[in-house]
Amino acid sequence: MSTHKDRCPHCRAKAGLNGQPVVVVQEIDLPDLPTPIRVHNGDMPPFDCTLHPDGTLTAVLGGEQRRNALGFAAMRERNWIDAHFEINPEPLPAEPEPIQAAVVVQDAIPLAAA
């Protein structure tokens, strides 16, 4: 389970965890060069992608570079209407180490030979 929402200043502000909720429509101009952006959208984990000068979006998914079928303007109108964007974001803070799983208290049950 991700603790991003509890640690990210953008998500904390949007959720009102730092006081009053902040709802600001960001004006984003298309960049002159491909630019990394991070999308903070509701209950979804943050999404890192690259915004290109022509408005296209690319992201690395499953180890492959993929191009979004919708451009930046269409994504803002449809899926990212309330999203917050970071331009040239710092790397995400590392997730805390997971709690160690329970210790096995029983050996495997042997199967009878056929």
C-alpha cells in the first residue's frame, strides 16, 4: 500500500491535510523541449510522463516507451480535469520498507508417493 498521499506536499494540500483544500486550475503552456511531468490525480498514484512540444504524451510502461493516444489537452478535459501537475519533478521519495511477512510456523505437508 502506497503512503504517497500522506507524504506528497501536492497531494496533502489538495486533500486539505495541510489546512484548507487547494483547488487551482493550472495553466500549462506546451514546452519547447520534451519535459517530464508528474500528474497527481485524485486517489490514483502519481503518474510520471513526458509532455512534448506538440502536446503528445509519452510514458514508460512495462519497460517500454509508449505514446498516449490522447494529447495533453484531451487528457486534461477527460481524465485530468482536477489533476495537479509538477513540471520537471524531483524523484519520488522512496517508499518505506514493507513490514516483514509473518514467519512460517509449519513445514510443508509431505505428499504420499504414487
